[in-house]
Amino acid sequence: ERLGLALKAPDLDAYGLTFRGARLVALHDRVLAQLMYTDEAERRVALCVTPLVGRPSETIETVVEDGLKLRGLSKGRHVFLVVGPTDAPAIDQVAPRLPALLATF
């Protein structure tokens, strides 16, 4: 409800990811929903959703910094992200399926 979106925790076993839990993080005057998964090597991979600030972009964008890779895009009034270690293959496999994995439009 605080996110303004019906969110679901997808089963990502097909990508080698096991669901470990979720949290709602307060970010100043916004919120970020974080769904945490681990892969076979116990690396953490998170799927995140937060309200959009700025212009929308339905093109997947990638940021790699300090050993982390973040891939995401926006749809409607939200930003959808997957983040984890740069060498976690699930990031590149899951990113093209966002936001459909997390929400229904």
C-alpha cells in the first residue's frame, strides 16, 4: 500500500535464486521495497521497487560499481531494479523480465 503498487515475490528457482525475505526501507519521503534472494554460491541478489522520481525510461539501464551490478528500468510511476555482485548471472537473466516479475499492470 505504501508503495502504491500490488507487489508479489516471484519464484526465481529457474534462475538459481532462493527467496530469503523482504523489507520496506524508508528513504526520506519515499519507500523502497526490497525482495532478497540468494544464489547457489550464497551471493545476495535483490529485486527492488521504488516510486519514480524524474523522467521514465523503459530501456534497461546498467550501473556497475565497486563489485556491484544494478540493472533497472521504470514503468508507470515506479522504478524496478535487480542488484547484486557483478559476477552473478541471475542479474542479467532477471532484468529483462522486470517489471512483470514483480507487478501486474
